[in-house]
Amino acid sequence: MSALDGLYQELILDHSKRPVGKGALEAPDGALTASHHEFNPSCGDEIDLSIAVDAESGRIERLAWEGQGCSISMASASILSQLVRDEQLTIEEAQLRIAAFREMIQARGAGEPDEELLGDAVALQGVAKFVMRVKCAMLGWVALEADLRQVEGQRA
Amino acid sequence: METMSALTPAEVAELRAAFPYFALQAGLPTPPAYLDAAATSQRPAAVLDAERRFLETANAAVHRGTSGAVGAATEAFEGARAAVARFVGAAAPEQIVWAENATDALNIVALGIGEASANPALGVPGSERFAVGPGDEILVTEAEHHANLIPWQRLAARTGATFRYIPVREDGTWTIDDARAALTERTRVFAFAHISNVTGYVAPVAELAALARSVGALTVLDACQSVPHIPVDLDALGVDFAAFSGHKMLGPNGVGVLYGRPELLAALPPSRTGGSAITRVTMESAEFMPPPMRFEPGTQPVSQAVGLGAAVEFLSAVGMERAAAREHELVERLVAGIEETPGVRLLGPADPAQRVALAAVSVEGLHAHDVGQFLDEQGVLVRVGHHCAQPLHRAFGIASSTRASVHLTTTEDEIDRFLDALRGAQRYFGVEVSA
């Protein structure tokens, strides 16, 4: 597989064409909510990512985003949405996954990503070889990170 | 441009051999197609050698001390200034101020006007002529590079002057009629690009400068994309100030140029002050040197200036008319190829006669970063992004674009590889449009 095919895997192209989690946030009553706008000034890609968290359990009940950008940034946000939705992550679990994802993306292709933690997001490992695309892949994840900090502040 | 014969392909091949970057790549199975000269140009050995030779044989602290070595280094440094002056049609070398880059050069003007506006007493004799304030207008266009936009926004904010801009038309261009409608008796500064770094559109500078003069406005020209590509005679164009950068015209990084009309530079206050830009300093105050040294405080980019001097000698030896005629042929080929490709939108004028040096496109259904990634794999090096012109991209309704830019070393094959790769990207991502 060429580096380019490694970057643009079928799964990524599918997610970029039919993104998961795109739309407005519908927060359940009583949930803690947070929203963050993340912008990549080098290309103009942007994302608004919102979450609703159960105050008691700290689980992310809903995640929704709006944005525009390249197939990598859009697919990455979509895969992240799916991960959060499928696994009903808590704040701490999501933070762990963000850290693992960041480590994979910044590893320049070295090491094996933790598939158990990252699920389909391991498909984005190919990005690590393209230093100029790291920000694209991180866009949604950085936005979620900021949301989680906001919610933590509300719970404290 | 038709009066002078274009460089022939054989001459271009010879030229490329004079650039180590191209000579070294020529041995590769797929040498890169370098179509990013508008971002930064490659440098001929003559430029690299001049810089190195200066450092190896003549380096000394220019304009400081009395030794013969300093004298020789100062001569080389000032000789480069004279060479640049000749190259851009400045009657006197003192009209050429060294800056870090074109952005810095534009800031010297905007900040200098700010100084003159804030406290004329702090300035230099005659600086009142630059003072702007509430009721005055500063005019730019929607097509400007951020470097020729933000300094003016800030000048307006600092002084209370009104910031205005000429909106672009659908194709990203603006006309002299648009300028006529926007310029008023209150306009004090009119800043615009000679050639847009996104659309390649060539502004009618001489007419615009005359128009601005008729209402008493200063013209500030961003000449970054013109000086490297076409013959430019700044005195004849009648602009008041102009800025361009060394690294886009075969010269080194770290040196740019501010051009100014002598009587204006003489009245412009310095915005950055320090050593060697002064005449008499007391514990209370300082008096400043005449231009250009007034605007060159601190240690200067000496070897870079010497390298830029070599770059303009190189370009002059090739002949800017012949280089421009050659680049015009390349741009015609580029634009024709883009127009023949369904699903690819050309930004800027469709008539190649109205543009110089480059063409940016937006590919339907594809983000510029994805286009750029595919092109990169094909060895086609272009610029993707907003090219420091977010407002212009917003006017086009897009966030980013893919820009191919040519130079006197560009070949037809490189243009064709770009066009093939564009179509390849459409196929790869499944967004091709049938004709």
C-alpha cells in the first residue's frame, strides 16, 4: 500500500463522505453541556463540537459537530463521534483515548497503536507520516478535549 | 510583451542547469515539478555563491568603524542596493530600504504613518504630511494578501481613520472604475497589490497611481508577485511606496525591500529605532539619518542583501521582458488546461492576458489539502491553503484553493504534470465530472 493509500483508506473516505455525528446537539434534560470551536489557521478548516455529559456518571451522552474541512479532518471527527457514541465513554475514558490518539498521530509511524482503545481511529495512523496533516487529524479531538475541560470545570 | 521574443525551451533548460536545486533533482526518476515560485523561488548558484563569497572573503560590520575591510563590505552592501534600485527603476539607491521581507517593508510604511499621526513632534521634519485621523480614509482591496491588509486595519484602528476596501467582483478582480468610485477626497492611503497572489490579476498601476494622486492619496504597492516576473519601473509607475521580497525573486530569505519616493521617505518617521539610524543622540532625544539608513536600525542582513544584488543581476542578464514573455506562454497553457478540466474552477480572470505568473483553482467536491496531498505524491509541488488571503477566498465562497505558480525556469512538462495530477486527484477521490 502506498503512503497515499495508507492515508486515504476506504474507511476514511467513507467517513468523510457520510460523517457520523454531524448536526446539532440535542442535550438531555439536566445534562452538562459544552461547546468548542476549533480552527486550523493554515487551511481554514473548522469544527464546532458540542457534548452533553451526564452530571452524575460523567458519561458523554451526546456528541454533535458541525464543520468544514479536508477529508482527513472530517473523517477523523466522524470516527471520534462513532467511538464516543458506541462506547458510551466517560470523561476520563475519552481523555485517555484522546491521549492515545495524539500519541499515534505524532509518532511518525513508529509503534503500534492500541486498537482496543482507539477502534476504527487506528485507520488514521497513516496521517502520522505526513507531518503537515497532523493538525487536520487532531482538529475534532482537540475540540473534544476542550469540551471535556469545560465540563470538568462545571462538575468541580 | 509580444515585442520581445520569449525565452526558448533550450534557453530554459540551460537556465535550469544554473540552479543547483533543479540540477540535483534532474537525476531523479521523477524530479519534482516545482510550481510554488509564488511562495518562494529557487535560487541560482550565482546567488548562493555571491552570498558565500561575501561571507568568506569580505564579511565585516558595514557602516561601522573605519577599516578598509569595513569599507569593502559597505561597498558590496551598498552596491547591492544600487543594483536593486536599477532593477526596479528607482533613480536613486537611497529610494531602496532594506527590510526583513515585504511584510516588514509594508509595516515600515503603515507604522511610520502611525508615528506621524500619533505625535508629529516625535517625527522628522515634514512628517505632518502623513498624519491621518478621524475623517480620513484608508483604502485597500478585498483581494489583498494579509501583509497588505492587517497593517492598514491596525493603522486605522490606532488613528481613528476609516478603513475601507474595494470589494472584488465575481472573478476576484476589481477595476479602475471600482477604484474611482471608492477613492474620495478623504482617502489618504490606497494600498493594493500589483499582481494578486491568488488570481494573478494585474492591476493597472500607473492609472491607479495617477487617480490616487488626483485626490491626494498616497499609493502603497505590494509588488511581491510582479517584480520577480515582469519588468517593473516603479518611478515610471508613479507609486509612492512599494514592497517586495528577496526570496520570491531568486534571492535569499531574510531580506526584503521598501521602495519610496525620495521626498516621502525623507519625511516618514522611523517606527523602529536604534543604532546606526541616527545622527545625534543625547540622553533626552535623538535625531535621525536621512533615508534609507533611518529605517535600518541595528545590524542589517548584509550577506542576504549582497545575494539579492546577485539575483537582480541574474534576472537582468536573462532579461525581464523575455522572461515575462516566456511566463506568459506558460500561464496561457496552464489556464487553457484548467478550463478544459470539468469540475475545476479557475479563480481569477479567465483571460490569460489579464494575469501573470500563477493560477489558483478550486476542485469541486475536494478540499485543497486533499488535492495537495495527491499532487505531492505525484511530485507536483504547489501551494494549498488560503495563501494569506482569507477575505478573498471568503468572497469566492471557499476556504482554500490549490495554486500553481510559474517562474522563468518552469517547463511545459511541469504544467502538464500539474494538469494531469489535478485530473488524477479527481479520479482518486471519485469526484471527476464528465465533460
